[in-house]
Amino acid sequence: MKPTVISKTCKLPDGREITIETGKLARQADGSVVLRMGNTMLLATVVANVEHKEGADFLPLSVDYQEKFASTGKIPGGFLKREGRLSDYEILISRLVDRAIRPLFPDDYHAETQVNIQLISGDHNALPDSLAAFAASAALSVSDIPFQGPISEVRVARVDGQYIISPTLEQKNKADLDFIVAASIENILMVEGECKEISENDMLEALKLAHEAIKAQCQLQIELTQAVGKTQKRTYEHEVKDENFRVELHKLLYDKVYAVARKQLTSKHDRSELFGQIVEEYIGALPEDTTVNKDLVKKYYKEIQKKACRDLVLNEKVRLDGRKTTEIRPIWSEVDYLPSAHGSAIFTRGETQSLTTATLGTKLDEQMIDGAMFDGNNKFILHYNFPGFSTGEVKPNRGPGRREVGHGNLAMRALKQVLPNMDESPYTIRVVSDILESNGSSSMATVCAGSLALMDAGIQIKAPVSGIAMGMISDSTTKKYAILSDILGDEDHLGDMDFKVTGTEKGITACQMDLKVDGLTYEVLSEALHQAKEGRLHILNEMKKSLTAPKPDLKPHAPRAITITIDKDLIGAVIGPGGKVVQDIQKTTGATVVIEEVGNKGLVNIFATDQTVMDAAVKRVKAIVAVPEVGEVYSGVVKSIMPFGAFVEFMPGKDGLLHISEIKWERLETMDGVLQVGEEVKVKLIEVDKKTGKFRLSRKVLLPKASKQEETPAA
């Protein structure tokens, strides 16, 4: 039977269309849609269990975005030749969707829910990363899963001063501002992006334009929900509730919790211990035959603790560690801490610490990218590691999780804006941040430490970059709010906003914002941005106490690089048959030589940690690529002897004929005993045959000419 397909279309500001259809594919899922823009097509499905797992007190939501290689006519690389675990790029898009939709599920909904988005057709003129959340929200909207949406995401870029919604790949690559923004009809929910040192006002303008485009996409989903008849969502009961007990426990414990919060302890472990003692004493005082649900006690106690800490800030403008709302925790930093690293830095702010290294590599160290939409090489890599001991926990090391991938990507975006032109640089740069202590904003510590490590390594960045995490606590009833600079981990959990901003003294380079509250006005957002700027500049000044600018030179043990540009036709001569020539250069000199073809030229990149090694390798390469000049004198080696003369290698890979008549002024009847193979001989290049390119050499022109008397044989 032919399926009943329902389709809705909306337009972008420039007239391009986005179509959502449901009813054709994946009909056994709770909700499924196909989104199409140009030739880009996304299949989004959502499935949720009817029952929740016993004891679950959170939403077990998983979001996976995957690009099918067939969508762009490719076959995957690797041994298996099939799609495998998600790439970092796919994980980052999955996170964009997760962060946008997760806050809109009801707090008491705990059924396992899975969202899958697949790229089934790709088009560089309609980038799929900014369409994935739109598709996911639409799939939820046509299901009976309780979801307080709809939402959507768009990319906003600025090219030559003009803002563009959903730019093409070419436009995106030219932009000085590139944000992905998620929002409902009423509120902005998430922002992620990078920019080239823009102002706070420029960022606000971009967010406003993005929100206007999102409103139309949300309206389409409302109409789609009505068309498929899914306005009524499934009923559920995933929590045991006792409102009377909640009120009673609040009366008993709130004042005690508030009193601990007011102690203004700087150590999170001390605070945690005192907060824990309150609930432990309450549970310990219960009789053995109590009917009180201890799990409910812990749940309600978390609510009490959250409210007390929030009230402290709103009522007294006092934070848990005693700081003012605009105050930054104490900072200290140090560079050149690791003697064998190419660049290193420690950055410590309060109880958050990053030890970061910068390593210089060759083209051979570039990261290979093999994706459905993008492939090629990456010359700037940033990795972020978050071990369990950084928070005093026992945690198995299972490799980087999604959070680590996301935090590393944010720091990479922040720092890449100030790097020298990587297209022209012979280096591959890897920055690694190991978080040794964590109490909030470790990704921003990575930005600060990464900036210092790059400068310590002698990388000539345009300007140092700092980062700060902003938070907010608000009360919709009283309309009170407080914007917090440099938030603690506790403030991140109990607050309504996590807003990370990075930048130089000149402007913003990257940002990431997640909102957990409705009704954030642009006025409050503007206030947060300008407060963040003050914090960023303060942190930059603290960083300058360790290092004010990049060191003028690389470390002695860091690889030096020289790039020699050669004619395209000479690439083969440097490589040699089967790579013999370049391998011999590396073996005999100790340098690393990487050759690549760029346009109509060849680039020979030479890397060495010793000047003598570098000079030897450069000499070898220059000798190979040098162009023979008629009239120049060369020191050659006899390669072979013929009856009519000898062939002499006067330059690497270049042989010329030294005719028997050009060896001596005297007439030679035979080559016997005149020269030997391997003998060194000085010769002059006297001619290059225009047709064949063959070289004619002369030795006799470098010898004194014999007199007539000497030339005439004795009688």
C-alpha cells in the first residue's frame, strides 16, 4: 500500500526552501521525518520506551548523528570499508542536537529515549550540521513522546559585512563570524561558534537574525504536529511524589543548608562535606522502622540545596566561595615548565588547573580526515583530557568521551583564530590540555594555558587569548537575577546559564552558551557579554605576568623548518627513483624532508633540530634543484668512460659528456689511462643542446694552453 505522506515547507530569508515530510520512511519509529534542503537530506527518527527503569532519576537520552558515505558518493576508508564509530565531527553535531533538545523534556520524564539523525544525501550548498536539530525536533513533534518544543537550529555567518542564514560552504569559509544558534519560538537555548575578534554588539545582532529565521521553522513543526494528529502526548508517571513531605523537609533543612552556604568556603570538598552532613544526620536520626523513602529524601534535599544556594546569591549578592558576582578567582600561571616539550604552560584559576603542551611536527604528522562531507588534512590539533583524579574521583580511563571532544573543539576554535596562516606554515601543531584539577570552567583554562603554551613554543600568534565561563541565577517570580563571572562547578549545576566566551583584547574569538531558563532578554544577554569582556581582560592581564608575547624563537630542541620552492618538473629529481634520493638525504643528514606539489610549484619542507643537519640537507636539495648555467665551473665525478670521452656527473642527477677532444689541449688518440671511474674532475659547462637538453663539458679550457713548440712533436 502506498504510504500517506504529509509534507510542510518553509523558506529562508533569501527564498531557499526547507521541506519536512513524514509517513514515508521508518514508520515503526515513534516519530520519523525526512528533512530536505537543496540536495541535502536528513532522516531523523526517535524512539522512547514506554516504561522507565526502576530507580531512574534522570533522562537517559542518547543522540547520534551519522553521515552515510554513500550520501556523497564515497566509500569509507580503512580496512573494513564501512561506517564505524562516530567521528569527532559527528560527535560534535550530536552534541549540538543534544544540548538544544535535552532542556525541553519534562524534569520528571525518565524513559530511555533515542534520537538518530542520518545524512542520506549531502550537498555543500546546504550544510547538514545546522539542520540536524531541526530534523530531530520535527521527529519528536510528530511522535507522542512528551517534548516541550518545537525548537530549531540555524547557522548564521557574516561575509563582507553581510549576515547570511544557512550559508554555503564557500560562504562559510569566507566568513568572519560563524555561529550555530538553537532556539524555540520564544527563547534562545544554545549558541556555538567562532569568529575573528568581533565585538559583543556584532554577536548580539547575529543572534537576533538567527532567532527570526528559527521562528518560521518552529511554526512549520507546529503545523506538522497538527497535520499528523500528535497534539496529545503520552501519559507517564516516572517519579514517586509526596508534596507534603517535600514541604516538611524544606522546613526542617532549608535554614541549615542556607547557613552552610553563607560560610563562603573556598574549598568545594569542604562545602560538599558540610552539605552532606546535614542529610546524613537527618537520615541517621530516623527510626529503624521508618517508612520515610530515603531516595525521596536525597532527591528533595538536592532541591533544597539548590534553592538555598540560589537564594543566597539573589538575596545577598554573595556567592558560595565568598566572591562578588563580577570577581574572578585567584590566578597563577607558569610557562616552560616541561623542559623537553616544545612549549608548555600551567594555568591555575581557583581549583581549576590545566597543564598544557604545544608540539611542533611535520607534514607527516597532519591529521587525516575521511568523512562523507569533508576530507583532507588538519594541521592544528587540540586535545582535552579530563581524568578522574582532577575531581578526586576513581574513574576508569576509557578514552575521550563526548564532553572531552566538545571541550577540546571549543578551545581549538578559540585559538585557531590567532594562529599564523597554517596554509603557508610547514608545521603541524598539536596542543594537549590535561586537566589536573577541576572546579568549573576547565575548557576556559585550556584556552588560557593553550595560548601560553603556544607563545612559549615560539609560535607567533597574533595575540594571546583568554576565556571565561559566565553563569546566571534568576527568579521568574521576583524578576531578580545575578550574572556571575568565572563560575564554580556548583554554580554551573545550580545556575540557569553556562556561557563561555573567549577572545583577545581586540574581540571575541569563540563562544558556547547553554540556557536552562525561559525568557532571557537580549538586554540581560548584552549585560552578560560585557561583564564577560571585563573578566576576559582581567585574565589576560594575569596571564601577562608569565608571558606577554610569543618568544622570538623556537626551543633549541624544536624542529626548525625551511621551505624551498622548486619547479614542478624537479620534484621527481628530489624524490629520486623509488624515493632513493630523498631517503638518502634523510639518512645521511638526519633531517626530515617532506615534498608536496602545490599548484604549479613544488614545496620541499626540511625539518631539523640542529643547524648543521639543516645546512647539510639544504645543500643537498639545492644542489639537486640548481639549474646548470653555461660558463659555470663544477666539480664532477667520472661515472663512465667511453671510447669517445667520459660522462661526468657535474651536479646531482645531471651528467654531461666530456668529449675526448675537451679533456686536454693535446690530441688524445685513446681514452686508455686518461681518466678513471670515480675520479673527481673540474669541468666547465660549455653548451646545453637546445633540442635534446644534453650537456657538453670541457676540462681543457680550465688548463693552461700549451705553446706551439710544445704541441709540435719532436723530429
